[in-house]
Amino acid sequence: MLWWKRKKEEPVSDDTWLIVGLGNPGAKYEATRHNVGQMALDLLAERVGGRFSAHRTGSRVAEGRVRPGGPKLILAKSNGYMNTSGGPTSALAKYFSVPAERVIALHDDLDLPFDTVKLKQGGGHGGHNGLRDIAKALDTPEFFRVRIGIGRPPGPQDPADFVLKPFATSERSALPVLLEDAADATESLVDEGLLAAQQRFHGRSAK
């Protein structure tokens, strides 16, 4: 038996979802744009009463339900860096017996305006190294994504530098609402399905 395998006697519900918040570890990165997926995941954990604790897959994991009797959520943050998100995500999916079609990645998206949340299943990675690594590790791109818009950098600033900087002062007042929208969209995706979630959240903004 591989080290990440769940014990056979531990049952796994077929309504279990694995939700990963993408980001980089440590205080240096926690307030940066690249970590907005983990910020939204923290909000989800608060809502379901979950507490993050170390897991053998190289992640911190919290568990809870959207509502009593509702789908079970496994919330996870990798202990590693963004571009190595795939290994821990794949190991968690195997440990909890969650197929790729019930994996959701919360992540920053340069191609969406700052105040935008959109959802999709599958597709390309758009240059996002975390998504690229997850698709490779799961051997499929057909996981769900909650895309949290951070916008493009102004002027000639390198996007690689932009994502590793904190949100601008002008953005910080709207950030809590954006995170609420991302958490709401994730819950809607799990509880109502992709189409219903898209209909509710596409076109909305945090302003």
C-alpha cells in the first residue's frame, strides 16, 4: 500500500469534493495576489468550521460541509510552492478517493479584471504554473477552476513580479467582497452544479 492511501476501513462518501487553494507558503507571500486562492479557501474553512492541520500528503487540510447533510469538503493548501501544486493535489485526490471531476482549484487569474470571479471545467492553463502542474499530476485538465481575477499589471511591469506583490491600496477595500464571491461561487458549484454557478456569478463584480 502506498503511503498516501487511505486505510480500507475508512469509508469515503461519493459526495466528497477536494478544494485546493493555490499559492506560495510563508508570511512573505500570504498577502500577495498569487495567494488569493488560499485567501478564499481560508474564508471557506471559516464558514464550514474547519481547522487546517498537517496532512501526510505535504499539505494542510481542513474538512467540513456546505450545510448539514450537504456535500463534504476537503480543503487543502500545499506546503510547497505554486509550481509544484500537482503532486500534493494528486496525492490528496488518491487518499480521499476523489476523482478529478470533483477537484476544484481556487486560483488567481491575470486574464480577468480584479473584481471578477468566473468558473469553468477543463481547458488550458493560460500560463498558470499551478494549473499546469495539477493537470499533469492528475493526468487530465478536467478539474474545476474558480478563477479569481487580479487583472493585468499596469504599464510594462512583468506579470511574474506583479502576482508576487500585495494588492494595491485601491483594491484592498473591495478584496473582502471578492473573496466572499469566490467562496460563494465555490459553494454554489458544489451544491448546484457548474451551469447554475456560472449563471449566478458570471457578470458580477466586487464593486
